[in-house]
Amino acid sequence: MLMPKENYQNIHERIYNFIIRVIKLIKKLPDTPENKVIRYQIAKSVTSMGANDQEADGTISIKDFINKYAIVRKESKETHYWLKLIRDTNEKLSAESSELMEESLELIKIISSIIYNTKKRSK
């Protein structure tokens, strides 16, 4: 909506690819009671990232755009938390979850920048 189309498309694709990678990771989690909770929670937070990213693409107002991306950032931070929990409790998935944690931090920075720049331009 408010950023150059090529950059906006890239963030859509990057978020989508991140979600796919996280879903593939959680399919590898051993089926323990603890991991069932983690799997459920991270699936909710990571898919919410994508849904709100897509909703932001269809917003009419700047305020709604910022609100949707604020949710994407919030869900990204929650996803990062669950990835950290996976890393620290599932040794075999430590490297893969660490890579995803790095990507989640980069996404948080990008999304924060989108929010900041949108607010700045809307003044």
C-alpha cells in the first residue's frame, strides 16, 4: 500500500516463506505433551503473521495498515519465543530453529521499520 511495490512484494514473500519453514519445523517435533502445546501455539502465532500481512495489503487507511503490521510484529515476537523454546528443548532441531530465530529477528526489524516509516510519512 504505502511502500514501493517491489519491496512490499518482497516482504509478503519473505513472511510467507518463513511461515512455511516454521510449519515444516514443527512437523518434525517429537509427539510429547509439551511439544503438542508448543506446536499449537507456534502454529497460531506464525500463521497469524501471514494473515495479518495479507490483511495489511488490503487496508484502506494508513491507521489500519499500521495496526495490521503492529499485529504482524507482535506475532513475530511470539513466534520467536516459541522457536527459542523449541531450540532449547529439542536438541535435534536446535540448528534449524536457531536459523529460524535469526530470520524472525530480521523480520521483526523490517516490520518495525515499515511501521516507523509509514507513521513518519503519514504526518
